[in-house]
Amino acid sequence: MRERMVNQKIALPLLAQKQISLSIKSEDLIHPLISGNKFRKLKYNLIAAKKQGLDTILTFGGAYSNHIAATAYSGKLHGFKTIGVIRGEELSLKWEENPTLKLASDHGMQFKFVSRAEYRDKEKESFLKPLQHEFGAFFILPEGGTNTLAVLGCSEIVTAEDSDFNVICCSVGTGGTLSGISNATFENQRVLGFPAVKSGFLNEDICKFAQRDTWELIEDYHFGGYAKVTAELIDFINSFKAQTQIPLDPIYTGKMIYGILDLVGKDYFPPKTKILAIHTGGLQGIKGMNILLKKKNLPVLSV
Ligand SMILES: Cc1ncc(COP(=O)(O)O)c(C=O)c1O
């Protein structure tokens, strides 16, 4: 598994025309399943679980969750049993058709499918107690894997070789990755977060973990909300891959890079700005998204 990534400079006519330098930190290359921020978030949590003598990890996620896939795989790799509490009880009958859940199960994850109402209460004692009776003691990883240890791991995304950049961009789900990056920025660096979700609570959540005021959210590029896509976004991801050889995922990184280039086109960044975009992985989700896109008669992502 590679922990250090190179920053790949992107050559596109728009960037040259606007005198903007854009590089992508390819954290997706860490591992096909424990990729990008998932590796960073799991690292210190798995160490903590081992230290506490726990052999079971319980976590939460939706049907296409990168976090569920990464937890299953790394649990197997490091000798943990894994339990995934999955949003949507209807999935209990058809989860094998879902590539993310199938893959997680193939790596030993046991599922607990719950209704959306139950899922909302997933952190309450009344929800967790029966699970302890069923599965024994476990280490809890929150949804999306975000907690203090995950944020610490994400702060390791930024390294000395990144000190030259004026702006660091990342995609935002729970805000843990953004918080870690923001905590590690060099002087005069700004962090722009591109939410992939429509949420009024993100600012508050990020404030719990981000120790410095170096970040802001650009909320115009969620494409309708979590896992929502348009034909325009799919076409963009396919043409970006054809031009740069870099694959983007449709839920997070595709929306971020679309947003960055749209802002470049609108002169949001002054000439000579050096931008570093973090590729946080998520490529395992492409398979499941293509199944959905085919059903909707939309263009699919090239793989
Ligand atoms: C590929 C990918 N990028 C970005 C994010 C957003 O990370 P965070 O939840 O820390 O904001 C996620 C979700 O966790 C993800 O799976």
C-alpha cells in the first residue's frame, strides 16, 4: 500500500488561458478499496481498536458507501470482524445486486439492514444496546468514518511538498477530510471544500473538528444532493478522464473537479493561483452508479 502520493499537474487549455496551475494529489492510488481519505480515516481508528483489545468494528453507511467497502476490506486485512449497519431495510432482499455491499460481504462484513427512521437514531443507546447483545463488544466508527482520530489521519494528507500551493480543494461529505486538511495547512493557504451533499449542518460539524479558520465551503456543485448526478456531470467526468487519464468518481471527486474548473472559467481565482485538489478515491462506487445510470437511460461512466 502506498502512503505517499505525487501531485500530478493538469494540462488543460482553460488553465493555461487563465494562468492557473492545478495539480491533483492522487490519494486514490493508495489502494483500490481503502483509497484516499478512507485509508487516512481508518488508520488511527484501527490502531485504537487494537489497543482497546476489541476484535469487532461496527459502522454505518448507505448502499454505495465507500466507507463501508473500505472498512470491510481493512477489517479483514487487520483481523477484525466487521458489522455494517446499512440504511434501507429494503436492501436486505437485494443486497447481492449492489456491487459495494457484495464486495463488503465478500470481505467478511455482516450486515444489519435498518429502516431510515431507525438509522436516524443509530447513535442512541436504545439502538446500540441490542446490537451489543447480538454481536458482543465492538469499536464504533461513525458514519463516513469521521471522528477525532479520522481527522488526525486526514491531516497527514498535506505534507511539506504541498507548501507551495495557495489553495487546497477537497470534496466534502461529513467534513472530516476538510477539517484534517485545514488543520495541516501552511501559512496563507486556504482550503475550499466542495460539498457533495445538500446539508445545512456542515458548517457546524466542521467547526467541531477544524481548529483553524482556513477553510470555506463552496456549496454550488452538489448536483442536487448525495449521489445525484446529471448527464452533464457524467460527460464531464468521461472527458476529463480522456484528457488527463485521471478517473474521477461521480459522487465526490467528479463534482469537486467540475466545480474547480467552473470557478476557473468564471475568474474566481486570480491569475498565478496554484491549486492542489485532493483525489479522495471513491472509484469503487462507479460500478454501482453505472447500473443505476443504465436503468435511467443516462450515459455511463467509462471505466
Ligand atoms: C471518495 C470520497 N471523497 C470525499 C469524501 C468526503 O469525506 P468527508 O466525509 O470526510 O467529508 C468521501 C466520504 O466520506 C468519500 O468517500
